Amino acid sequence: MTACASGPPPPDWQANSLSALNSFQRHYLRGDTAIAETELNRARAELRSTGRGDLLARAELIRCAARAASLEFDDCPAFEALRADAGREEIAYAEYLAGRAGHTVSEDALSRLVLAGVQFKSGKATPEAIASAIDIASAQGWRRPLLAWLGVQEKRAEAAGDRVAAERIKRRIDLIVK
């Protein structure tokens, strides 16, 4: 009965690349860099087997979005190398990550954290947005972006001369890195 109700199973590369990309995001945001890179390379290998640059471009945008959520900005060079093969959606998302275009943001924690990163890159992050990014990263247990956003908050407190707040934030950072 199950065989009649379902179609053929998806090709292995689809399941493998999706699994590897999800694992990349999870490990990257946790701060497990070596595992994250291994998973990203596994996803790239699976996607290369298709010969489709658009799929590789999408994977590179996933990488760039995770970096933006963690306030680690680059010009997404691996995507740029594939831009000619990318679809409209991928190009629009790359423009969003670069801070040159808007994008519809879901209620998903990572989407909201990426938005905060894009706002920060564009110089439009408010103290409330920074606090919200900290809350999001903390609630998810994402060490990498949490440390980045706490670092921003600590620098802002120091610049404002708020030694008490800066010390409180520093203690929180110390809890994470121990």
C-alpha cells in the first residue's frame, strides 16, 4: 500500500546534500568549525555530481547566511563565482545578504538572525535589534552568533561608558567560552 501511495524515492544526492547542509548550519552556528566545513564540503560534492551551478550557488548562499547571522561578512566569493548560473531567487537573496535589497523574512530563528546581521552590516541595527539577536542566538544555543552579538553589545556599552553593563556582558561571554 505504501508503494502505491508514494512516488520513486528521491536521488541519493538530494537527501545527502540536504542532510549535509543542515548539519553544516547546525555545527557552524554552534561554533564547531571543523565539522561544519566537513559537512559543507560533503554537500558541495553531492551537488557537484549534478553538474548544476544553480544548486551549488544556493548552497553557498546558505553558507553566507550563516556567516551573516554570526556577523562574519565577506562578499560571498564562492557564490559570486557561480552567479552566472544562479537563478533569480538566488541572485535576489545574494543582494539581500549584501544589504542592497529587501527580502521577506520568515519567523524562523535563523531568518530573523540573518536579518539582524544584514541590518548590522548596513549600519541599521538598533540596540533593540542587537538585544533581539542575542535572545534568538541564546534561545537556540548558537554559540558563534551569540558571542558575536554579545561582543557588539559589549563594545556599545563600553563606548557609552556603561562599565556595569560591559562587565555583565563580559561575564556572560566568559560563561560561553569556558
